[in-house]
Amino acid sequence: MNARRTLLALALAALPGLATAATRIVSLGGDVTETIYAIHAQDQLAAVDSTSTWPEAAHTLPDVGYVRQLSAEGVLALRPDLILATHDAGPPTAMEQIRGAGVRIETLPPSRSPEDIEAKIRQIGVLTDHAKEADALANEVAARFAALAKSVAAMPNHPRAVYLMSAGNGSPMAAGHDTAADRAITLAGGVNAAADVPGYKAVSPEALVAMKPDAILLMKEQEPTVGGVDGVLRMPGVADTPAGKAKRIYFIEGQALLGFGPRTADNAAALQARWAHP
């Protein structure tokens, strides 16, 4: 395994344009930015996108906007020599304009597993000329995921959980299969109660009750908007679920758990501990 990683690093380092480390990087994606800070390559950052909310220091950098609704002109105005982008950065027309202006773009593949996260960390390390720091971080993350898997395997029961996105006065959106929330619930030892739903889909009160979730998850950023636990309990159908009756409503930091970056293992472990010992 170590030999394979070394060969990958050497192959990446041999690519054109990688001989000199980039000094004006625009990071597109909260997971990308977190990794850059975690491997101590932040001095190379020229700007970040609006999903880059952690660490706090990222807020001091210019913000190029939402990762999926970028303006090519806004990005190019910062004179980047490298764009490190999550797989869904866009729109495609903006990315093509940036590439057409001669700026190198490195798009990172989607990550939904511990192995994906480790590989992403190592790739960012090579691209920023911080391979040694990235290898150390990837090894730490791998150890955390191994400990989490052991803890999850020891759970006597695996709660049914559903991740909801509040839609104001309308029906909430539940995260089904092939979503980041689906994978995060599984990593934390839960069973996605909305696994039969494709992607994100509005769920009626009747459908929510039929899912029989033992726990309901929402983004912590939505807590003030929905009115905390009491506000969620007032959503149609919630009070009639096992989660509602037991008031097992958990607000989680979205980017930390669902961004699949350096903090995902720790936050999945915290969630696992929370519903293993409610």
C-alpha cells in the first residue's frame, strides 16, 4: 500500500506544471479548504468559496461565491495559478472560461468513503507540495475511521435515522440513497430510514411516520430557522415518529460530517456515541 501511494505521488509530481508549488490557489469546496489548512498549506491560498466555513481563518480570505454558481470573472480577478476544485464546482461554462484563460484546474473526485477521503488528502498534499504533511494527516484519519468502524461493529442496535432539510412551510426534504447524508448515517452506525428515496425528495407527514425513524438529523445551521427541537417537533408528522416521541432530534454541523474531509471521522464518531448512548 505504501509503495502504491509513493508511486501515485511520484506520478502526480511528474505532471506538467507541478514542478513549482502554486502560490495563489483558489479553493473551491469546504472539504478542500479544510484539508489545505490541515496540512499547513494555507499560505498558498488566494481565495475560497462560500462553503469554506472552517477553520475560522478561512473567513479572512476573499470569497468567490457559492461553489456551484461561480463567476469566471470573479475568480480570474484574483489571479490564481491553480484552482483546487471539488467535483461539483461550476457551472461548467464558468470552469471552461477559467481554464480557457490559462489557469490550471485540478478537479478532485467525489468522496463517499474513508478510503476516498484519505486519497483526496494525499492528492491535495501533492498538488500543494505538502505531501509529507498530507501523508501524516491521511494516516491519522485512517486510524480514526478504523476506531469508528470497531465501535460501530460493537453496537447492539443500529438506529433508523433520517436526515431532513427544512423547506420552510413546505414538506421537508429527506436524504435518500446516493447522498452524502446517507453515507454519513451509515458511517456513524445508523440505518438510513429514507434509503428507498432517490436523492433528496420531499416527504409527506404520512411518509415520514411510515419511515419510523429513531432519530432525526438536521443541519446545525438550520437550528435557529426551524426553532430548535421544539420547532422540529411541530413539523407535521414528526411528533408521531419514534424520534419525535423520544425527542431524539439532532442538529449536526453539515460541512463537518457531510463534507467528507478531515473532520468527518471525528464527527461521525460523535454522532455514533450520541445515539449509542442517548
